[in-house]
Amino acid sequence: MAKSSAGITGIVLCGGRGTRMGGVDKGLKELRGRPMVAWVLERFAPQVDEVLINANQNVDVYKQWGHRVIPDVIGGFAGPLAGLHRGLREAAHELVATAPCDSPFLPNDLIARLRAALDEREAELAVAKTGDQPHPVFCLCRKRVLPGLGDFLAGGGRKIDAWYARLNVVEVLFDDQPDAFSNINTEEELRAHESR
């Protein structure tokens, strides 16, 4: 897919503890012979102009994919908002997208559709949604949300939906691709996708 004409920085969120996966780094867990982050990068990278990998462990391993690796500024594995926060600080572009490392089947047209809705509604943040379920770790936002996000995190906020409730948000339906947002959190889910 062709890249958007306006610059977009994409952040692959690999910063979690992987608690439900037995405390391992989910992005490096293999699915069908390749680390999950490799599947994500294959689909996500062509849609953006710059890729940053947010990781708090195994930094040297993640560097092997040829992108800058940025750990959270906020310590203690503070969740995906901490990864977005660091990414917004480091992004070369005014638009910033995120995708998690444990969703290897993300849509090939994710960014194009989020961008169209963001521009049409002049929103601050566009988030993917299937049915009644938003998928807030699949988002596209404007860099100007950074100060408010910093304040939210400094106040102890961690929940994505609580943060973006303060913003001008547009939800973008992907009901034509409901399985694209499947994330793999456990060994059982990994085995199910191996055999699918």
C-alpha cells in the first residue's frame, strides 16, 4: 500500500510485561516460525513514513529490525499510553499511529482509513472499532495531544479510554475485518492461531 502523502510516525507497542503469556516478551514470541513483532511490522511499516518500536526489555533484539527502539520514559511498565507518550516525544511527524505487537493480522488499510476519518472530522484522535468494541491501541492522533497526555500520566492515569474521553475522537468502523484486531495474550491463544 502506498504511504500517506502527509508524514506519519508509527509506533509498535512492545513495552508490556506479557503477564498473561507467563511473563515473556510477547513481541518476540513466535507465531508460525516468526516473532509476532515481525508479522506486525510487515503489515504496519508500509503504511507509515517512520517506525519506532516501543520496548522496555530486549532492546538490542528489537533493534535487529532496523528501526529506532524507544523505552518508556515513565518507569514500571505503565502500559500502552506510556509507549504512546514516548513515541509522541520522539516522532518526526505531526501524525502518530500505534499498533500493538500482539496483533499480527492488523488491517493493511488501517492507517488510510483512520487518516480519512481524522481529517474529515478534524479530530484529535481516530480509533479503530468493530461492532461495539473500540480498539484504542489501534489509533492515529495528532502530536499536539502530547501535553495533555503527559499531564494525564503524571496524575496517575493509565487507562486509554479515560484519556481519550477528554479528546475530540472519531471511531472508525472495521466491521468488514473483525478478525484483524485479534490479539494474542496467552499460550492458548497462540496455539489456536498456530493451527488456524
